[in-house]
Amino acid sequence: MNVPIAGATAGEIAASVRDLVERGELADGEQLPPVRSLAGLLGVNRNTVISAYRQLVQAGVAVTRGRGGTWITGPAPLAMEGFAADTVLEDVGNGNPNPDWLPDLSTALASVSATPVLYGQDVLEPGLAEWATRWISQDQPRDFRLIVSAGAVDGVERLLAQALTHGDTVGLEDPCFLTSVHTARISGYRAVPIPVDDEGMTVAGLRAALKDGVRAVVCTPRAHNPTGTSMSAGRAAELRDVLVDHPYVLVIEDDHFSMLSTHGYQTVIGEGHQRWALVRSVSKFLGPDLRMAFVAADAETAARLAARLNPGTTWVSHLLQRLVLHQLSDPAAQQRIARARAEYAQRNAAFSAQLTARGIPSKHGDGLNVWVDVNGSARDVAERLMRRGWLARTGDEFTLTAQGAASRHLRLTIHDLGPSALSTLADDLAATATALPSAVPSREPRP
């Protein structure tokens, strides 16, 4: 390799490699010089080159293959939530709420005030702030400052950005919500996996992540995506005890299912914890197009977040806030939400029972999806399902520790299927899982 990598510090070496990649002098699939060779060429310590290569891996510019060296890599394709484009298959992997169960917006659109809001005015709609403060105070009875963001993903991303810098570590659940994985990768954070079991984030996993030096932890207290797990009171208490010695680690609770959940809210944020935030999106119960989430946080975290959502440029539209307030205050909309809560739980449980009757383990838990254990290669099952007209999502898309390895789980979104279609899907799952040549060892925590 004869490309002119330069630099005396890890940052300079990493920047030099990135410049070469951008100019096309280093291409996807090319191997970087061995650490010892480049260190000798540049006259620097081996650890300096190791640190530079680590920065390149964290930035997604390179991948390491252990003794096989470090290689330039192109942008990896990222799995995305939502409907698959241009497919004729029945999409049971989309992760969407049921549009028929969302409250009707027509009354709200006709009745909300259109009073203009100008630069420099308060970013929060007063009535909405009052409603949300009452709601969140029922579960977090402590002092907090309320902010609204453009959805949960925006809120979590901005919360992490005000606490972390490129290369910092963040603890994420494993398996993990897709957008959390995307946020970490795009921002250049190093994701530390924390396994999830039947009761939520594991105590041993959190301890290991804290020992690894994570500066932030993102946790789903209920309706964990993809498994549907909701945290038990006992597990939440254990996790709070672990965090007592780490009061300045930012703990973000993403309570995305909130109003639709059939489980009570359990928090891992202890009374004395200093840096914390609770994020509650309205997307699941009011609709994904209402891009808004409530963020309740300690004073310092909230102040830093507010600086990124300032009155001059990036506040959430007051028209949108007024629409949300109308829906949250409207008895008809609240009845629709309550009905949806019962329907999600009932349909997921009924489908899980059908799978159990066919000998297929599954976990319907809480949330929009059913987590199915096919006791074999989920990719093989998904391919066989495609031949039968179904498009499923495999569990390996959600894993942090075994990217590309065989997964034994499917995450299925089935709540908009009728009884006949549900029965057919259960039959097809049983047939395709039984057809597997042999079971594969589990590489995911089994919820």
C-alpha cells in the first residue's frame, strides 16, 4: 500500500485516512497498513496508531478483523422501521401502529387556534406544558423541566449529543430498537450492549457497561422493542441500586408506548440520580406523523437540550403542539386510545396462543409486535415465508453483539391482520420452522 497516510497524533492519522477515502485514494475493501508498520513509518507509538484505527472503526470508515487487520469499508446498509418499499408481499415486519385505531384528526384540525408564533416567543404551548407536567408527575414525582422535541428519536439524539462526544460510549439494550442503533453509529458513539431478559435490562449487563465507562444509558421501561418486555418492579429497583454509584451517567428512559401500555411504568432513575431524562412520544397513540415527544429532565440536562431547541430556529411547531393538546384533551380521542390499547394486547396474545398451539415459542408481551422464537435460523424461515407471500423481519437486525450471525427470532407486526390471515401466518410459520434442517444455537438473549 503506497498511499501517503500522515500525522503525529491519533486524530491526525485518522483524519488523514478519512481524507484519502474521500479523495478516492483509499477504496472500500482495501487493507490499512499493520499497526507496527505504520507506527514505524510515521515515527509514532504503536498505541497512537491503534487509537487512530479505533477512531476510524467507530466512525464507520473501517472495520477490524482481529489478526486479519483493519480494512476500509463503505457505509453499511441500515435496517429501517416502516413498510418495505416496492414489495407485493404481506409486510408483517413493518412495526407500524394500526392506522384504523388512531384518533381522528379532522375535528382537531378544524378547531385549533392558528394564532401566529414569531421568533423569540416561548417554545412551549402553555396548555400543553400544563397537561404534560401533570401526566409525567404521576410517574416521576420530582423536580423536572419539560421540553418538547420533534419525536422520541430527535429527543434521544439531542440528549445524547449534549452529553457525549465522538468516540464516547453509550449503553444500549441488546436486542435494541433500530433507531437507537442508528443514532449511535451516525454520531460516532461506541455502543455497549446490555442484554435484555424477561424482566428488562439485566443487572449484570448494566454493571458491565458501567465498568466499561459508558457515559449514557438508554433504557426502555416497558414495551421494549423488539421483544415486548416490560420491566418488573424488582428489576427496576436492582438497576437503581447499581446506578447509585454512578449519579452523573445520563440515564434516558424511552417510554415510547406510554399511553398504550398495559403495564405500569417502572423507573431505573433513583431519587439521587443527577443526570436523567424521560422521553414520551405521541407517535404510537396519536400517529407517527405527529412528530412530537415530551422530554422531562433534570435542570442541567434540560438546559443543555433547550439550547439545541432555541426560540430562534428549531422549536416544535405550535400548530402541532395545539393539535396534540386537543387530542390529549378530547374524550373521543382518549376512548380511541383506550380501545387501541386493548386491541393491541388482545390480538398479539391471540396470535401468540395460536403459535403456542403449533409448538412455536413466542413472546407477545407489550407493544406493537410479537417476538417469535423459530428455534433455528430466522433468516432461513424468513426466506421460506417470502415464498408463501410474507415479508418478516429477522431478529439479527436488532442485535448489537452478533451482527450478521444467525438469529433465531422474528419480530412480527400482526395486529392489522384478520382472523383468517392470522391463522394462515401461524400455519406457514409452523411449516417453515419445522422444515429447518437443524436448530442453531441462540446468539441473542432469550426473553
